[in-house]
Amino acid sequence: MKRYILFFCLSTLICLNGCFQDDTTLATDASRVGEINVQGLKDTSMIAYAQPLELTAEVAGFADDELTYAWYIYGGQYSKNSEGYRSHPIGEGKKLSYPVELKIGSYTVVCEVTHKASGYFTTATFNLNVTSDFSQGFYVLKETADGNTELDFYNHLKKTTNNDLLAKVLEAPLAGEPRNLSTVFQKTHLDPATATSTHATGLFVAHGDNGCVLFNTTDMSVMFDRTNLQYGEMEADEMPYAMVTFNGSNYYLSNKGVATDRCYDDWTSEYATGQLSLPTEAGASGLIQSYNLYGISYWSQNEHCLMRTTTEYGVFAGCFKIDYEEDYTGLRID
């Protein structure tokens, strides 16, 4: 009986061994493509229109003719594109030389490396921060010898000074003595090249009796002046005081009152012009500060009192008088 059991076990083992097929193979180039590791890329900052972005992707363990390279960019002026990172190719090959003719903003650059034999690919990304010659530094508002308005600019990246800037970009200073200089962030305006809405950092300059200009710090072009800042015609006796950004809104203040618009893409149409409605409420002044972290406070030249703006669901809803409080010592603002 034991001999029969032993014979049966041996027969079973022989049958199982006959059904087993060894399908193992040696490692091939196609099976090692998961080792593709792109090196030599890092976050960087560039000045628009100044010099090209030049990079070389480094991949160890592969011959150059085994791989293909493709480069793409998204973010910044392409932020509304939802078709994936391949929507905007900027180069091919191991070495990239890309002219940075982009609007100011934060971008992501993608290097896609593909193994020719297998079709397997991998990606590496890095951040590209695009600035301009006029966006990284300090502006100085000054009065010329003959009583007009000029700007000097110190570029802290290049450690250079650009004096009499307006005489270079406008061919002449602004008429009249300087009254105000302020920065406006994410200002909506129409891109003259595409006729669609976009955003830029603006530099507001008030000058003379009632002049004002809002410059685009990308190239110091004029975004707005008193001829087109408002939907309606600006009244002859309106004196622009300042423009300031606070809590997601841009505030324009004049002797006629206050007008606002929003800063964010989610709140503006792609066809928004950035022009303002006529100012409302009591006339303002150039004396402005934040108020309770929700709006701004200012001195009203008309009412001779402190006023504050108020918002509802993040939208400007008017201005109100700030009541006098006995023994009020002020509010600490972080």
C-alpha cells in the first residue's frame, strides 16, 4: 500500500512539473525605462524679453539616441487653459533655448522624456517666475526743476538706477507737480494684443491739478488715464487722489468719492475692461489706511470727518462715517 502511495505522489509531482512553464527573461532596455531620472532643472526667475531660458536636461544611464525630449509650459498667462500641460510646447531636444516673451507671473515648465523603444515617458517640472525690468525694485516720485512730475527707478536685481523714466517711456514728464504714487495689484485691463481681459500690477501716479496715469509695470505702458479710467466721462473738476489694493479689491479715491473693482479671475469676466463706475459717497482724500481688516478708512474732504468703506460678501457696499469715541486709542493692525 505504501508503494502505491509513493508512486502516486511521484506521478503527481512529475505532472505538475510538466505543467509549469518558465517565462522569466533577462532584463532589457525596455524594462529599465522606469529608471529615467531627469536632473539639472531647478526653480528660476527670469526677466521678460531680456534673455532666453537655456537649460539642459540630464538623464544618466541612457544614450542620447535612446530618448526624446519635449518641453511645455503652463500657468501665468496660460492659467485659464484646462487642456493639460501639453497645450503649450516650447521646445524639443535635450537642450532648451526659449525666449521668455511672457507676461509677468508664475509658470511651471515641464520636461517630458520618452524612451523610444518602449514609448514609456516620465516628466520633471520646475517653477519659472517671470518679472520685468520695471517690476523688481523701487520707484521714486519726484518733481523736476520746472515743476513737473518724474519717476526714478532702482532695479534691485541688477543693482541699477533708471533716472527720469517718464521722459524715456512717454518722451516727457507728466505736466504739473507730483501728488501721489501708489501700487495697484492684479488690476483688470484689456490686453491690447488679444482684446481680452487680463491682470497686471499697476503704478498709479497723480499729478498736476487733476491728472492721473496708471502704468503697467510690465513695460511701463499706460493702462489708464483720466480719459478712460471710468465708464462715463470724468468730470472736469474731478481730482484723482490715489488707488490702493486691499482685501481683494482695488479702490480708487477722488474728491468725488470712491469706486472699486475686484482683483481675482474668479470675479471678473474674460471681457472685463477694468474701467470703473463713477465714484460714490462722500469725497475722499489721499490719506488712507486699512480699517478693521475688512476695508479702508480715509479722511473725507467734503464731510470733514473720517469715513470707512464696507463690503458685503466681498463686494463694495458703500462708505460710512466713523463715529468719534471718547478715549479711543486706536486699533492695532498686524
